[in-house]
Amino acid sequence: MRILVQKFGGTSVADLTCMRQVQAKVEKALADGYKVVCVLSAMAGETNRLLTLAREWSSRPDPSEQDVLIATGEQVSVALFTMLLRDAGWKARSVLGFQMPMHTDNDYGKARIMNIDSDRLKQMLDEHEVLVAAGFQGCDECQRITTLGRGGSDTSAVALAAALEAERCEIYTDVEGVYTTDPNLCSRARKLDRVAYDEMLEMASMGAKVLQIRSVEFAKKYNVPVLVRSTFSDASGTLVTKEDPSMEEVKVSGIAYDKDQARVTLREVPDRPGVAAAIFGPLADAGILVDMIIQNVSREGRTDMTFTVSRSDLERALEILQSVAKEIEANDLIHDLGVCKVSVIGVGMRNHSGVAGTAFRALTAENINIMMISTSEIKISCVIEEKYLELAVRTLHDAFELDKQSAED
Ligand code: ASP
Ligand code: MG
């Protein structure tokens, strides 16, 4: 049995006209001889509408009841779409999370998939041409409904593709694929034909919001090829796939950015063992992710410790750090919201030198001051003033000539 998983996002199922386009994509796959598992999101705006309702009804919505509520968005989409398919004569049925069943833990609102009963789904696929599966939802041990976090239908789709050993997972959306950078910031952004899982993870975590990060982690773990493409055109899309040697020939694949950054500095902390643990331990205990950390050279036994956190965590971080600062006798605690992070990403960096130099020179030429730098094997990130974000993205995009098709693709 050749199985294809096709996932359609909220803008693709927004109304009847859109759903007709979805129908055409599914019918094309059926004509190509596949059994199709079609995973749908809620209609555009619906999940937000339901979350607003929850907040109107309750000052602190019960997480489990909130999941019961927001999972209804996907239920509406799958029922309506299955009606269309059945009217067209296809053997189709809708499948909700608990019917698959998609077992998750009970972390309501951001549950993790534990396992999927593929036997039951395969049996259903024997009897049907199309299964229209509700994305985003699962059920826990106690048969309570759970949801997988915003954008979670991507993860539902990839997980189903892995469980059913589908040929690939196609993610249909309202853009043509993954771009070298955000086309809204840089008109010369170019659609990539292929991108490695690790590159996509870096891009997804920094604002290239095409795929939920967890779905990429899943795809990498189970080696599921993911094709991101548009519902509204026939363009070939971007294949997110495992790395191969030809990908390494390209030094840089994309420029990502993240505006959700705040910089925090503890001034003149004593430079002695245990200080970093005293600062970052309590932050970690509170579930606050710290990104870049810089410890300066010490003078007279004291040093400055600078790091970044996401803006939504800033207030809590400052609360914690106020007491830490007293305890370790730091002299000051300051923060800055006007910063952002730009990153140059590419698996090719592993065996090409000079990428950092090119990036720093390009920013210098535009007089953009780099406040912090961090690097990994496939990424160089710089914290800069937020007002230079667009300029920095365009400058780096030009510096690595990302508008030009590389020999490899
Ligand atoms: N409907 C959910 C959301 O808006 C899940 C999804 O669309 O992927 O986040
Ligand atoms: Mg999405």
C-alpha cells in the first residue's frame, strides 16, 4: 500500500472555495495511486477565537477543558471536508485523535505524542481511500482530549507519516516553501529546493514559522521526508530531508532572525566558582531558557555577565535575578528590550572557513554594531540593535549571494 500524508493548514481550509482546492490536491494523489491520510487544521482564526472565548469565560481556564474546547476547531474541518469527498464519490471517513488513537502525555496545551496505533489506522485505510484526520489533538491515558501546542497539526501529520511508513509527508500552506530568509523583509529571498532537517530546526526556531519545530524534530528522528508546498499553486515546494554531501557544498542556506529577545546584564559580579550556577540554576529551575551568555574578562575580581532571554520571560527572569543579585553581591542588574538576533545558517559551514568573517565584515560595512556573538557547527548568531534588523538581514543575504541559485540546486 503506497501511503501519502497531506496536511493542510488553516488558510487552506478557511472556506468552501479553499477546501475545493484541497480536494483537488487529494484527488491528484489518489489518481497517482496513493491511499491518502489528509490531516487538517482548524479553519483560519478558529483556534484563536476559541482561546478568546475560554478567557472570557474563565480568568484561569482549566487546561484540560481548554483542550476539549480548542480541539473542536479541527473536528469541524474534518467533518466538512469529508462531506465534500463523500459527495464526490470517494470512500472517505473522518478520524479524531482518540479514534486513531494518538496517545499523548497529559501536559494539556502542549502534550507530547507517546505512540500511535498504526494497526488500527492501517485497518481503516484498507477500507477507505482517504482518512481525514484531525490535526493538533490526541488523548491521554485517562481518555481525556489533549492538544499538541500551537501549530501542532504539522506534528500530527509527521507523526502519522512515521507511524504509517508513508512515502512522504506533504505540508500544504499559503507560501510556496521555505525561503532563504523572510520574503517580507527581503524581496530577494529565494525559495529553497531542499533544506536539511538541522537547518530547518534552526530556521524554525527563529521565526521562519512554516513548520512547528516539534514536527521537524519528529521528521529527523524517524527520517520522514517533508515537502512544504502551496495549496494554491502547483509549484514544487521545499523538501526538508536528511543531509547529503551535496548540501555541504553550499556554505550558507539561509538568514534567520528572532525579535523575541531581551538582553540582561548583571554588573560586577564576583568572579569566583559557583557564580554562574547561582545565576543560571534558578532561571533553569523556573523553566526560563537562556540563549547567549557572555562573561567578560574580570577586573579586580569582578566581571559582567550578559545573556539573552525571550521577552515573554523577561519579567519573571528579572524577579528571580533581583534576589540572585543580592545573594551574590552583584552591583547592578540592567536589561534592554531593543535588541534582536540575526543568524546565518548552513550545514556547509562545517567544512568551509571564513563564513563568520564574511558575516562580520558585511555588518561592519553597514555600521551595525554586534553586541553578542554565538556560534554552533551550523550557525552564527549576532545580537544587534533591533532597529537594524531589516538592514542586517538584507546585508547578510547579499553578502552570501543567497538570491542566486547555487550549483547544487
Ligand atoms: N489549529 C491549531 C493552531 O492554530 C493547530 C494548527 O493549526 O496546526 O495552532
Ligand atoms: Mg502552521
